[in-house]
Amino acid sequence: MASKRLGRTQDPTIMVLTSLSGGPKHGYAVIKDIETMSGVTFGPGTLYGVLARLEEEGLVESLPSEDHRRPYRLTGAGAAVLRERLEANVKVADIGFRRLGALGA
Amino acid sequence: MSSESAVNLAIRCYPGWWRERYGEEVRTIAGDLTADGRSPALVTLDLLQGAVRARSRAQGMPKVYDLWSARTRMSIAAATLPWMLVAPFVLMAMGTQSLHSTKGAVSFSGTSFTMTHLQIAGAPPTPAPPLTSAGAVVPFASLAVGVLFLVTLAVLACGWTGLTGAIRRSTTPHRRRVWLLAWTPGLALLADLALIVALILVRPVGYRWTGGGPMVPIGGHPLAAHVLGTALGVVAIGGWLASIVCVAVAAKRADVALSDLRFGKSVSIVTAILFALMLAAYMAWGVGLWVQARQASHGTFTTIAYSRQDLWVPMVVLITGAVILSGFSSRAARRSWMVLSNGIPPV
């Protein structure tokens, strides 16, 4: 309950980039992948807000498609940003776990 | 309303460039999600939130001069027009001031800032008891609201002349028509002035009361005065609303130069700041009146009242909404102008 009150810690940008690091996906597949990966439910408005920003920053790009399910893939810059952010998260997580261990929690 | 039409309506709330780029994709995904068991209401709500974000942040908007220029113009309009819509109500919602002693309403000598004597009808003047500390704030807050109203009006008049001049200099398609649209506030004001002058010319020079019967007008043209009085009310309110709509349409269509956008952006920022100050003064006025009522019960004081002070709470809600819209829009205008000035070349 308390963890819910503290709010969502997952960054939608990282989640979308992580989902696309597994290969190109269209929007619906990204939503389903994130749901499986983290239990977080994205709506289409949230997803496409993130995708528009990532596309503008050159971190993802769209691929041609014949129907309305256009796939997106991670660019080289997107992969570099994702690696950097995940490493930072891992570092914080390591420190957190060590300190929790020292507390005996 | 079916879930499909609710989703379509939500998608229509997004800006045109976004609908062109992502509209069909999102419609398909929304259909997939609802078929998958997701609540259509939640999908629609998420899309509406996304539409607000897309409009306010413009993330992913292509770096095309016309798009960013239109965004700057619409942001300037959205920062300034809420003031035009709400501010006249602020003055009306305060009403007329009156002073009261423990014995009822009084006339007074001096000003509401420095009263000297109070006089109840038929009684000799007596030295005025002081205002409470909160009551003493009220006249200043009221004065501040009035001054801020006039200053903002002057700033917007400058902005309006800037807009009409910018349209005249621009290469906007149908420039003359857009220029006339932008002139609506000026035309409405001229019509009001003409009607006021006509009303002065035809109104009765006086009234005679025959005791028990109705007042009898002396001289003038009472019927014409009545018709003109009604017409003045209609033209004043209609012209005011038409001015807001027409200036918004003109701002949307007028393809003005970057330097003119810079001026408009500055006007929008100043308007948003003055509007926020006006809200602060109006809140101080209302809080002052409220605290005064509590302080006055613990001694002999003169109290200030306004004829429409009961409207304070709904007016604060209305003005706060308008101030938030104005503030966000002025920030969007500033950011859009910076994107333009940082190097999207005009086509």
C-alpha cells in the first residue's frame, strides 16, 4: 500500500526503449510487452506521447508498413541512451540492496 | 455514444499534425485494446490526456515554420483572450461599496482609506470608528484590481494595434478579410460610442413624478431612448463576444512576421503576469472581507461591504481557471517563438 502511495517509479521512456530493444514492434505489441514485463498498463495516448518524443529525439524510428500497425525500432542513439540509463539504475539498485542488507532488512 | 465514436472524438482533440502522423495507428490500437477487454472509457480518457499533452508540449511536432508560427499565434491568443472573457466580470462581481456601523449603513466623509466621520440618515455626524486590520486591506485590494484591469487593457490595446499592423504588413491569404476580422473590437467600440452619443441626444431632459402615478419624461424622445438603450446592451455584449471570437480567428489565419510574433509573445507574457496579479488582488479583497466579518464582532469598527461580494467563491474558481490557461499558453507562446527564432526558416 505504502509503495503505491509513493507513486510509480518506472519511467515510461525506459520501458518503451526496453521493449523495443527486443526488436521492432508496433504500438499494440509494445503495450502488451510492457504489461508482461512490468505489470504496468499503458494507454495509447501515453504510448504515442512517448513514441512521438523518442522519434523527435532520434532514439526510435518507424518502419514502413502496409496496414495501420506501423512498427518502431530502436536506433543506435536509442540503444546508447537505454544502456546509459539502465547502468545508472543498476548502480542505484546495487547501492540500495547493499544498504538494505547492512540493515538486515 | 459508442466506444468507437468516443475514441474518434478523443483523436479529433489532437492537433492536426499529430492526427496526420499517428491518428490511424492510434485508432487501430484503441480498437485492438477494447477488443482485448480494456475499458473503452479508460482508453478514451488516456487519449484525452494525451491530446492535452500533445497540444501543450507539441512534442514530436515537425520543424515546419508554418506549424510553429500557427502554434505561436494560437498560444498568444489563448494567453490573452481568457482575460478579455473573464476580466469584465471581475469588476462587475465586486459591485458597489458601502460602509456600515453597528447601527446600519452610513454615509461618510473622507475616503474609504481615511474616514473621518460617519453619518446615519437624520443623525448628526460622529467620528468614524476604525476599520479592522483586514477591512483596511479591502479598499487597497479593490483599487489594485481596478488599476490592474486598466493596465492590462492598455497592454492588450497595444497588442491589438500590433496585430492589425502585422496583418497589414503580412502576405496572409485574404489579408483584407483577416484584417477586418482583427478590427472587430475597434468596430464594436465605435458602435458602442455611437449608440451612447445617440442615447444622450434623444434621452428625456428630466422626469416629473405626479405622485402615485408613473414617472413622466420631460422632452427628448423616450421611445427612441428606450430602443437605443436596449440596442446598446445587445451591441455591447454581442460586440464583446464577437471581438473575442474574431480576434482568435484572425490570430489563427494571420501569417505574420517573426518580429511581430515576438511582440505578440511579449504581450501574452505581460498579460498572463498581470492577470495573475489581478487574481491575487481579488483574492486579497475577498479574504479581507471574510476576516473583517470575524474581527468586527469583537469591538466597535466600521465595516466595508460590496453589493456582490457573495459571488467571490465562484469568481475565484473562474478566474483561477482562466489564469492557469493564460499562464500555460504564454509559456507555450514563448517556447514556440524560441523554436522559430532558433532557426526554422520561413518557407
